[in-house]
Amino acid sequence: MAVWDLCHSAGALPVGLDEHGVDLAVGCTYKYLNGGPGSPAYLYVRRELQDRFDSPLPGWNSHVEPFGMRAAYEPAAGALRGRVGTPDILSMLALEAALDVWDGVSIEAVRAKSLALTDFFLECVAAYAPADRVESVTPEAHAERGSQVALRCDDAGDVMKELIARGVVGDFRHPDVLRFGFTPLYVGFGDVERAARVLGDVLGR
Ligand SMILES: *Cc1c(COP(=O)(O)O)cnc(C)c1O
């Protein structure tokens, strides 16, 4: 039995849960699904397991009879038992709007653009940044790449602060990694070129 963590793949590449016979999966919706900070998490349970899976976080909303005021807990049937307490309605509404944007969009097209964006960023970084200042730790092979690029850089913490001050918002991972995420639905090639150019300026000073 395995649980897949989809936080960095849902919305970025085809996941194929049924195709791969995945047992269980969890994920957040604030990364490539664009739900915004605090947006709800989700759970996937393979159909054959839905009658017998057990949630470690039972709540009134996963009870078979939420308003029955029974003394004992009895889980609802199937996927409903993955619920916990009162859903955060405002976050759910923001997520609903974020997901509407996906209507008519194929994940294969999103994946193709994601790879084109990360390839292009690596090319631009090679062209603009001094070669001895950054080293890519992102796999060259498309099959091993997500929708982000990580660059090793000696003073990555200070560099990221300066990038953010100039409107290029990535993140810094200890001890020396600059990380950039590429959200294909709304990040364009022009944004990517500008990010690499600003990085080149900051490193070249
Ligand atoms: C972002 C992320 C999570 C999300 O955790 P939350 O508690 O939902 O914020 C989980 N796993 C991985 C690998 C992540 O990148």
C-alpha cells in the first residue's frame, strides 16, 4: 500500500492515478492548482479501498450521521469518511474559481508548456548568469523534471531577497538553493526571460 504525494504534480503534469493503480494520494491545491494560500487539501482513495479505508482525522463531518448526536463515532461510507470538520467555505470558493480556469485545458498541453518554460529558463540563465555563480541541480531529462528549477548558488539567501525586491519571486532553500516555480497557465516566456535577466544582473554586480 502506498500513498502518493501530489503537491508538486497535480496541475503540472499528467498523474494517471487510475492508470498506475495508485492506492491512496493526498495533495494541496495552492501550488499548480492556483487555489491560493489556505486553500483546501484533498484525498484520493482507489475505488476498491473506499469501503475500508480509515481516516486518522475523524471529525463530525465524516460521521455517518453528523447531526445524530450519538455518543459513539461511526464513519460515513466511502470517500465521505475522508472529511474532517467544517469546510472553509471562502477557501473552497476561491478554489472553485481557480479550477474553473482549467475547463477545456488539457494537462498534456500544460505539461508541454511547463517543460518549454523550464528549458527556456535554463537556457536564459546559461546566457545571462556568470557560469561560475550558479549550477543547475534540476534534471536535464524531461521525465525526471517537475515544473520547477533549482539552482545552487553560494549566497542564495541574499540573492533571493534581492530578486524578490526586484519582482522575481522564487524561494530560498537552505543552505544554497534558489528555487523557481513555473505555473504554465499564467507564466509566460516573457516572464521567464525577465526572471533570468534580473538574476543575471543580481549575480553580475
Ligand atoms: C507543499 C507540499 C505539501 C503541502 O503541505 P500542506 O500542509 O498542505 O501545506 C506536502 N508535501 C509536499 C511534498 C509539498 O511540497
